Amino acid sequence: MPHPLFDKHRATLDGALQAIATRGYWSPYPEIASGKIYGETANADAKAAFEASLNKPFDLDQPGTTGRVGKETSPYGFALGITYPKPDIGKLIAASKAAMPAWRKAGVDARAGVCLEILARINKQSFAIAYAAMHTTGQGFMMAFQAAGPHAQDRGLEAVAFAYSEMSRTPKTARWEKPAGRGDPIKLDKTYTIVPRGIGLVIGVSTFPTWNGYPAMFADLATGNPVIVKPHPAAILPLALTVKIARETLKEAGFDPNLVLLAADDPEAPIAKELATRPEVALIDYTGGPGFADWLARNATQATLFAEKAGVNTVVIDSTSDGKGMLQNLAFSLSLYSGQMCTTPKTLFVPKDGIETEAGHQSFDDVARGLAIAIDKLLGDPARAVEILGCIQNPATLARVDGAAREGQVVRASAALEHPSFAGARVQTPLLVKVDVARDKVYTEETFGPVAYIVPTASTADSLSRAMGTAKAKGAITAALYSTDAAVIDQAVDAAADAGVSLSVNLTGGIYVNQSAAFSDYHATGCNPAANASLTDAAFVAPRFHVAQSRVPVAA
Amino acid sequence: MPHPLFDKHRATLDGALQAIATRGYWSPYPEIASGKIYGETANADAKAAFEASLNKPFDLDQPGTTGRVGKETSPYGFALGITYPKPDIGKLIAASKAAMPAWRKAGVDARAGVCLEILARINKQSFAIAYAAMHTTGQGFMMAFQAAGPHAQDRGLEAVAFAYSEMSRTPKTARWEKPAGRGDPIKLDKTYTIVPRGIGLVIGVSTFPTWNGYPAMFADLATGNPVIVKPHPAAILPLALTVKIARETLKEAGFDPNLVLLAADDPEAPIAKELATRPEVALIDYTGGPGFADWLARNATQATLFAEKAGVNTVVIDSTSDGKGMLQNLAFSLSLYSGQMCTTPKTLFVPKDGIETEAGHQSFDDVARGLAIAIDKLLGDPARAVEILGCIQNPATLARVDGAAREGQVVRASAALEHPSFAGARVQTPLLVKVDVARDKVYTEETFGPVAYIVPTASTADSLSRAMGTAKAKGAITAALYSTDAAVIDQAVDAAADAGVSLSVNLTGGIYVNQSAAFSDYHATGCNPAANASLTDAAFVAPRFHVAQSRVPVAA
């Protein structure tokens, strides 16, 4: 049964299906925050709308509201003052469950069409999402636009494409005809129905609420599951806008808007545990600390858990033919969003005897100092620096920086910067600390925020062994290697596969180890403690549905 | 890199890939226990070999053996007296882990080729597996041959095909080329590696050790994970033979035989909990009671759990145009292997005012009595009866039959039968009990074994609601419907999809609701409490591996 929204977005879906199979560059959502693309007044309109939304109730009409919650504060230094519906959890669950049967019956094509229409409408609101993301995550505006906007939309579409592809592998019907010796064959007509698992709970993170949330939301929706979005209490607005757009689209398309519900809470009265352990919740997607991930694994045993937790991303520096490019690239990776990315390098391993470069031998200290200088240069212009650094999302991160400085020898001190436009903004430059190789308790634990450790090792073999050992034991989402030696590269590629970590080799230009491109890069593998799932592979979507069949003998 | 075993079995793999996509009838392993197919002396040789193996140590050369275990007793009335290696679990885990890296590096094709070679060799040993299954599960010989032999092999191959298909969706390499305005595009070369999750633990069941075990074993192996097989202490032999064949094949193919290890135990010293909670164990497949499945979910949180538990399969009788065929079909379903199948109907719902048939109206009691008579007729010849019934696997099942008879009005009494060939065999015919509709505690709980309840309901709508409500609340793997009314059939198909249960409609000939054909029928859905996984869908294989990638800039 063709659905008009499926037909409307068919080319986009086909493009996505092609892209996840071939894994080249592809995106239907322009990442350039240009008025030519998004409308000449789009930026100004979104900014005005954001400012007008402050200190007011967020307009979201959904069932089971018992009051208001919402205590978001912009890392740029002011309270948002926006309030959201405070949910009665029982009523939210009931509304979610009630929406499920008709959504299942709508079928694969209709659901994909509606998901793509939601994404298309979200894309049009990219500037609005950008301001919401900027003032909750603390990202610089351009990063907020791209990461919370088109790049997150790409990840959502990727999940729809994977879900569509997996659901399409089962035919709708089959004729089963078994030979029966000399008699007539036994014939059965079979029908196969894609059936959803149950309610999908998406527990958001404060740093990348949409980029980490959309894959789960759209994987759930596409496979027939209703979604309850529980944002991080510090970053509700980007997901509230998303839920609002999704509900409007569903309603217009003739479906129950309660297929997507917001469950916001305040930090002092968290509701995630109650939601997660409800028997109706069959799928949980969580991004955040490993402590709560473990709690979910032990307590929400009725649900399938997709969790991205924490890890220690490493860089192994062996040798380079472009020392300047290497240091510039690393300086940017360490500075971007003040290291508050789950893909930011945390520990750099360099042989204590130094490395070979195009300009000859460099000592360990040359490399360390070179990196510090590259960071200084990158952040030399404060106006540009604040755009790269953004703000510190959580004040607790600042205390961590102070602690880290005492763990070794400070190669580059962290400093607060004043933001030219926002008086109270928490801007902080990266700290680089040289740590003795024996103090592995320091550099094999995640220090979230603008902190990196540089560690002198016995050799590159020692570096690789420590980097991959840490990934296996503590988890890692990214790893980087700089080497001009093909044998070292081969070794590292193999060791990284063994440790289940994505490896970037010799990045010197405009691509950074932190970046993960939808349709091509797998974000996390699910094969080390950093995550039990990957964005997006088949394992991310396949467990969200199953197949129910019926069979009936064919009349003779 | 083409592997000779991949080339050798390529046609079989292609056939399986085609079959899982089109879901028609297909099987490469003949289900007919014929000397013409398996060799004229195959049966006699296997029987002699089985008898010669009794009261001796089972010859299995594997590391970490600290003694002997094994206390299997044939349900046909004699102790097997076979002993197996008693494992040092630490050493077993270490050997399993050590085998993993080379198996990952062998790649998708080589692993598939080796898996298919193992299956081909198991197929040749189908008679040996049949005697082992018969004298551990208690199945009649022909059923043991088919279910533990070719049908289990089909299920194993199906898992390999699904795994191969899922692993093949990611290309080995990709060129990523992102436009960069007027500058040169950014180019990265990417490589993708399939990486396994870790050790796969397969916890066997006493009734269908190979049929339920092979999908997990071969899904794990094909996706690069080593396997430790922990058989049920009452049914070790079929899996020990399997492990032996797998180890021999791996060794001959140049791989570490420790990729497949046996971890046998005695009932009084179970080792499953210790194995399941080892951090190296990443995948657990379990078939058995819901109590231990829940324990695994709460305690083995480091692993992904695929569990088939228990449920209450139902039959809704609304109307029929072939009353005799219906009753014969149901009589066989209730009698086969004395109801010790997870697919056996347990509760039959019939309107209290009776049903319409081709021979006119029949009262509830007519239907109930008719079914009792059909069972009597089916089992009238004791020599034939024991082949259908097999033996009661677990003596505890007999006590359950006595208890069930006191729950309502006995329509057909259960009786012990003497086996013409085995003096001590536990043969027991099915009990049929009429239970009042209000006593739902009785008929909505699984009574494993030769027990069925027949329940008078207000109407077919009431029957359907109770049947599907039970499936949702307590789980069900199968459901059956008899109706001549297209609207009732449509309703039931929809309600069964909603309850996540497979529905068979109007089976009257040589296909029974208990039967599930590989490549076409999904066994369990994973969408109700009977199981959290399905044999075999994408969700059964996709979480067993992930993708690790590396990327490197393309030199300008």
C-alpha cells in the first residue's frame, strides 16, 4: 500500500539505502547555515523565536500533564526559564501503548514515509534547533547548527534506512510447497507481519541531545514502536522542539501524536528509573555515564538496552611526514567544544625518545610543546576561540580541570576566557598534562572536559599496546595514529579491530578524529566497554522488531 | 580471499540465502532416514557405535580437563554410563579466548565455509546423532532422527545464512569524498572489519539439544565468536558428538579446535552460572525455564541474552469444514513426543454452545469427546503409539500429569504404556481435562508434558481474547485456529501479530502446529514472554558482531 509521504520521500530513502550500503559521502540535509538554503530570515527568525520562548511555558499539548518542570540554564550564563509538561508516568505509558496497534498496522512504507516527513520538517527548523542546542549544550553556534541540526538529521535518516532495509528482508507472503513423495505436495500460504517490541524509551544526554537521540527515536518509530523521550534535565529544549514537530507531523498524517511523547524532569526529581523499569518499556536507548548504564542493565531487564557510556580515546604518535599538519589537527580535536565529545582524544602516547618527522627528529618534549603552541595559535583570537570552544556544559567539569592539573607536569595550562557576547559564559581552554607512564590510573580513566594527557612510552609498540589495552579494558570510541611506517599502520588497524575501536590514521587536513559521518562512519562499535551499540549498524535496528507469521493450507 | 571450503559449499549457502529471502520450502539435508541416502549400513553402524559407547569415557580431546562428569539416563530405561571431560572453567575460557583473533582474521567467507563443512559432516552422522538424541530426550527414533538431525542442521545452516547476509551488508572498503566548496574534495579511504563480540555460551535444553542449540552455535561461529557448549546434564551426548565433529573439522581446516568447547556438568554440580557471569562471555543462548532465564538477565548483564523460555500455546476452535481432519490433526499435535515440545498446544478454547461443522452443529462435549476418541485411535496400536509418543524425558513430568487430572473433569485419562522393546521406558499417553473458564490460573500456566486443557468459553470472540491475552501475559510460541469464517480468521491473524505469536489456521493434513520449518517459519517471535529471540531473524544474528573501521586520507 503506497503512502503519499513514502512516495514524497522515496528518493531520499533510496539515497540513504544506497549510502549505507556503499558508505561513501552522502547527505540530504545541507550542513551550511546559509540563508540561501534555509531562507534569508531563517536565522533571525529562529533567534527571535528562541528569545521569545524564554521564561514561558513550552507549548506542547500531550496527555497526562500534572504540572510544569524545567530548570535549564544556558552555559552562556543565563537561566532559560522555560517550563515543560510534568508527566503522570502511568498516563504517559498508557497513551504511548494505545498508539501502538494502528502504527504497526500502518506498515513499513507508511512509517518510513512519516519518519522522513518528520525529519524534513526538523531540517527546516535547523536554526531553531541550533539556538536550543547552543543554549543547553554550550556548543558554539556553528557547531550547534551542524551537530544538532543536519548531522543529527543524517543520523536519524540513517536509522530509518537501516530499519527499512532490515524490515524489507522478509517478504509479506510466501507459498511453501513441500514435496510429499508420490502424493501431492503439501502447500501452505504464509503471511509475515513486522511486529514492534513495545514502548521505546530514549534517555537523552546533555551534550548531544539530538545527535545521540535521533537514531534511537527514528529506529524505534520506523520499526513500529512508540517513543517516550526523556531528555537530560539540562538539555530539554532541543528534544522538546523535536517532539513537537514529530507530534504535529503524526497528527497531520492521521496518526496518533502520542507515538512521540516528552517526559521531562527536574534534576532533583529524576524519573528515568521509574520509566525504564515499566514492563511496557521494551527498548531503552541511553547516552551517559556508565554508572546509570549499569543500573539500567541490572534493573530494566525487561528491556533491550542500547547504551553509549564513556571511554578513553587515545592518540598514538609514531612518526609523521607533516608534523605541522598533525599538531594543527590535534589542537583542533582537543579544543573543539572544550573536549566535551565522546570522541575527543584524552590520552596521547609518544615514545620517550621522540619521533621522526619531515623536519628530522623531535624529542618527546618537542612534540608536547609543539602541541601546546598549536593550541595557543588556534585559540589566539578570542572571538574565534569561543566559537571553537563553546562553553563548559556542566560546572562540575571545571573542578575536574583543576584536579587534572595536579596529576603531572602541566604542558599547557587551562584558562578561562571571556566571551565577547555573553558575560557569564563558562569558556575554558584545554589543559595538556604530561603524565608518567606508570601513573596509568590517571590516563586510563576518562577525564571528561578540556583535559588531555600526554604520556612518554618506551616505544610505539608500547604506545599501541597501552592504547588498545585501555580501549579493551575501559572502552574507547575513537583512536588516532600518526605513522609513516606501513607496518605500524597495519599493526594498529588490526589491534584497533581487536579492541573494537574506530581508528583514524594520519589526519592532518579538515577532518578530525572527533567527527563521525553518518552513512559512512560507524560511531562506536559495541565491542568494548564504551558502548554496547553502534550508530548505526544492523544490531542497532534489528532487535527493535520481530516477525509474526500466519500459515494456512492452500485449498486443493 | 576465496577459501576452498567456501567454494565447496557455495551452492548450499546460495540456496540458503535464497530460501531465507523467499521463505519457500527448501532443505539441503534429507529428512528421510534412508540407507539409500545416508548409506546402507549407516543405521546399523550408528546403532552399534551408540551401544559400544555406553559405559565408557567419551573421547574428546580438549584443554582444561580436571576429571569426568556425566550421569545421563535414557528415558527408555537405562543409564548411559558415558562420561565427559569435567572442565576447569578458567582454562576453558582462556582457550576459547585465545582461539578468537585468528578466527576473526579468517574473514566472513572462510568462517562460512568451515561452518558449512561442519554441518555437512554432522549431516553424515545423522544416525549417530539420532540414537544419541533418542536416548537422552526420549523422542521416538524417527522423530529423533529428523528433529535432532536434518531439521536441526537446517536451523544451523539458516543461522549461517542470516549471519553471512548481515555481515555482507557492509563493504570491505569505501572511498569517502566530501565536496569542499571550490577547493579539492576531502577524500578518505575507509576499511571495515567485522569484529566478534566475545565468547558465545550456548546452554542446552534436555528435549531438543541440537535443534535449539545449532542456531546459536552456528550464528556465533559464523560471526567470529568462539563457542562454549554447556549441555543440559540429561542430554549431553548429542552435543558432545556435535562438538567433536566441529573440533575435528576446525583442526583439519587449520583453525584452533578450541573455537568449540564442551562444558559438561552433573545435575548436582551445575556450572552454568559461573560460565554465564564470566566477563569474557559476551553472548548467551539459553533454552529452558523462565526462572533461570530471569536469573541470567539479572546477573549476566555483561552478555547479550537470547532466551527461549516457556509459554501457553492455544487452540481456538470456532468452526470447521473438516471436523475429522481437525480432530486427527490435533490428536497428533497433542500426542507427538508426549507434548514435550515448546510448540505443543496446551489449552483449547471452544464455545460452550458448540461449533458448526460440515456435519452440522456439534456441542462442546461432542468436540471434547471427539478429540479424546481421535487420540485413542491414533494411539490404538501400541507399537505405533510408542513411536509417536516417545518417552517422558523427565520423571517429574509424570507427577505433573497426576496433578493436572485433579484440576477439572477428565475427558481423556492419561495412561502408561509398555514399550515393546524397552522394558523401563517411561511412555505416557496425553491427558485431556475440561476446565471451567473461571479457573484461568490452571489453563494459563504452562503444564509441560502430556497434558492439555479444553475450556468452554462464551464465544469465539471470548476464546480469541483469552488465547491472545494469555500469549501476551504468559507467552506463547504457537497458536492455532479452526474457522470457516474469513472475518474470524482476519481478526485472529491481527490479534496473533499483536500478541507476537505464530498462527496456524485450519491445519487438517500432514502439517502440525508443532512443526516449524527452517528457512520459512519463524520459531518464536521474541515479542511475548515465551522468548526474547526468534529462530531465525536478523535480530538473532546482528547483535553477535559489530564493525570496526579505519580511515586514512587519500594522498593528493
